[in-house]
Amino acid sequence: MAQTEKKAGLLRRTSSSKKPLKEKVVLMYDEIFAKEDPTKHNPRFWDELFLMKVNLEYLEGKLESLDGDEVMKIKDNINSLFHHCVQALGEEHQIKVVNALQTLCALFRGVHQKNKSATGFDIINMLMGFDKAELRMKELMESLDSLLCGDGSESLKSLCLKLLLCLVTVTDNISQNTILEYVMINSIFEAILQILSDVSSRAQHGYDAVVLLALLVNYRKYESVNPYIVKLSIVDDEPTLDGMGMVIHHALTEYNRQYKDKEEENQGGFFSTLSSMVGSMFIADADEKLSVQTNEAILLALYEAVHLNRNFITVLAQSHPEIDMATTPATPVPASPTTPLGTTPPSLDMMNNPELPLDPNLQTSNLLITFLKYSSIVMQDTKDEHRLNSARLCLIILTCIAEDQYADAFLHDDNMNFRVNLHRMPMRHRKKAADKSIPSRPLVCAVLDLMVEFIITHMMKEFPMDLYVRCVQIIHKLICYQKKCRIRMHYTWRELWSALINLLKFLLSNETILLAKHNIFQLALQVVNLFNMFITYGDTFLPTPSSYDELYYEIIRMHQVFENLYCMGKKSSLKLSK
């Protein structure tokens, strides 16, 4: 009885008594995995191979099925395949170039997947031969550079970036990927910048280019001189920096839009509301967590840009009309051999359109506002380690921003007011604020709102100590700037004071549990220092004398908290002195 063969490389239904037919490309792969030289019986073997459509599944599966010793037995053939792949990248025939790029992807992934315990030098030897590795990688990087900077098809450039992303992400720890030493020597930094500075290329490949740059910057960044770090830190070309900012902005905007759509979907309808009400009677955590996959790759890119390049700070403040992302599909590209990091780049069609609608009632936005909204979503749920790390990265980026003098200047600029609709964690004791009720204020108010929101919503058993420390540090840096420049912010300081006092109450109430895991005195000292700043220098930055009255009222009203904190510190110091 005929049966359908599902194995990769088989062509058609066959009877169980007959040998299944295989694609010609699969037969040629089998010749490569034999010990003999495949050109022995067919001198045109390599020319014919790259004219055939790559069977990625079969090739990768075959490589993954071999261990290190088995690969070494056919090392000459693998090295020859790598060499001819690199040579094919210089061919005028685009089919050969595409097939060579995909084959290289399969080689990098397949060899690494099975030999994770092998050293970087062993991997290099298996792939291209250690004695010729420098030459092969130089040829490869030069070919990729010319393809990315040339006038070739967009799909070909997309495959080049996918190959580079595949090469960069084959190991769990990027700094253990020894092949990247050759990528450091043969830099493609200028090619990446060219993509970001050109409107058309940015729309097609901007996301992959930004993620690739962020990853390359992190290769052994603390162990040796990374040329990508040096070059990124001195970029001052405005179109390039704007292009990078636009790619990051659109990726974060797309995430915010997806979250908002999911939130509205969960809240819509009478029956949804009724079931939520009934469920909350029986279940403590009735609110279903809205899970949209976070995008750490783009966050990492934003961090590196803000941290390394002072010129990028100006990009954060560039205003433009706030327009919802178009839902039209992006220009299709050929099937990619890899999807690095499991994230899908957003549609960047908006970047192609230089004409934006000029409506005086239209709310303006910028990269910083979009990032604050993104952070307010990510910081809602830090119980999951993945989201905890994402929230940590958001706070690190905010710390970099708060430390920059230029960033502080536009955060506090009274002539740059924005209505920032931060997402707030659903809580039964408070109503959700209507979007229209949010006033237009300087951006520093939104940053402080975000910090206050984090403080009051994360006092829990699994206490995120390091996030709280960073959060209070950000508040401290902003207040230091206000004191230094004598900026009187019209902000509801009472909410901040109340949040900080409640944090101290939480530390006191859970002293035994928290002391076993954390040094809570460090955090408590930071909070007390903040209050000391308000008391000592408040006349330089609090808006009115009545604000001082409110401050003293709160401190006197909650004096027991400060007295208990003093007792806790005294008790701890006595224990240490014994």
C-alpha cells in the first residue's frame, strides 16, 4: 500500500517495497557527507550545486546528526563547501548568490548546534580550516559588505543581514563566538550606517541593521577593544542617527499598539465585564495578564545608542505627529533561513512618507514618550524573569537619560509639554484615568509618574530590590538637576512622598523576610536622603510655600514610620557590634 513519505528531500509517494526518490540537491549533499572528494566524479559539482534550490532542513539536519569526530572525517569537504559558498557570492547569477547565502546559514547553525561544547577554534577548523580561516572570513565579509552597499535587490540585502544575524546568534553567549573576531577585523559598520541613513533601505532593512549593530557592540565589550563601540560613539551624522531613532521608535510603537489592541479586546463587551466581575468574587488575581512578547533586542539597541553616543540624545526629543502604525503588510521578502531572537520587525512604511498631516489638534510624540509608554507596560509584571530583565534594562536606559545634562534640559523644558498616557497596573482600589484627563506637562513629570507607579505596585514577596534602587536613583538624579538649576516643577509631589513613605512601611513590615535576601538599609538610606533633600533644598525647586507645608505635614503625619526605621537601624547596628 502506498504511503506518503515525509522525510526532507523525498520527492513523491512511494510504495513500501520501493526505494524513495530523492531530490538531486539531497543526493549532492550526501556526496559532500561522504569521505570522497565530490568533484572526483563530477568536475562541475560546485557549479551545479549552487544552481539548485537549497534544502535547508535536510542540510542542517545532516550536520546536526554528526558529532565533532564525524565532522572532522569529512572536514575537507565541509571546508570546500564553505570556500565555494564564499566564491559564489561574487557570481553575477543571483540564484547562485541566494543559494550560497542560505547554505552558509545552514553551515553556521548546523555545525554549532551539534558542537556546543567545542571550542571556538575547533568550530572554525571544522567550517573553514584554521590555516585559511582569516582569508575565508575576509573574503566573506568583503562580499557581504559589497552586497549590502551595492545596487542589488532588496531581498538579497535582506538575506545578507539574516546571514550576519545567524552568525552573531549561533552561540548563547555572544562573547564565546570566536568567529566574530574576524567580523571585528573586517568591519561592516559603514554598511550598517548606510542602510540606516537611506530612507528606502531603512524601511526594508532598518530593524535587522539596528539589532545586528546592537549585538556586535556587545561582543567582548569589557574584555577587549571593540571597534563597533568606538565607531558608534563618534557617529555625528544626523540622517544616520535619525534613522536609527526612527527604527527604534517604530518598533516600540508597534509593541505599544499590539498591547493596546489586546487590552481593548479584553475589556470590550458586556459579557466580558460580567464574567470578570463574577470571576473576581472567587479568584484573587482575576485580571488576566496581557502577554505581548517584549522586544529586548530593540531595547538593547536603544541602550547602546543612548549610553555610547551623546549625539543620539537629541534624537529622543525630536517631535512628530503621533500616528497609529499602519496595519498594511510590509513588502514581502523571500523565505528567510533564520528568524533571530524570535521577534518580527514592524512595518516601517511610515518612514517612506515625508509628508505628515499637520493638524493643530493632533498630539505630538517623540522617541522618549514612546519609550516611557513601553516601559510602563513592561514594568507592570516583573514576576517573570524575562520581563524582570526587560524592566531592568528600561530603568538602566532611564538612568542614562537622567544623567545626561542635555536630556535633563529638555525633560524640564516648560515650553515642551506633552500628554503622556502611561499604562497603569489594574488595581481594585483605584479607577483607570481617562486619557483626556491627563494634562500636558514637561516630560520629567511623566518620568516621575512612571517611578511613582513602579514604587506603589511592586511591594511584594518577590521584592525586586535592584529595580527599586535604580528607581529611587533616577528620582534622586532628577531632583539634583532641579536643585542645581533652580527649576520649580508644578508636580503633585505629595504622590511621590506618599509612595516613598509607603515603601519604608513595607520594608519595616517585612524586615525579617527581606533582610534574609537583601540589604534593605541601602534602599532605606536612599529614600531618607531624598526626604533630606526636600527638607534642606526644597525652597530651590518646590513650586510654592504650600508645597513645603504639605511636605512637613506628610512627615509629621507619618512620623511613626521614620521612628521605627531609626529603631530598626539601631537594632541592626547593635547586632553587628556584638
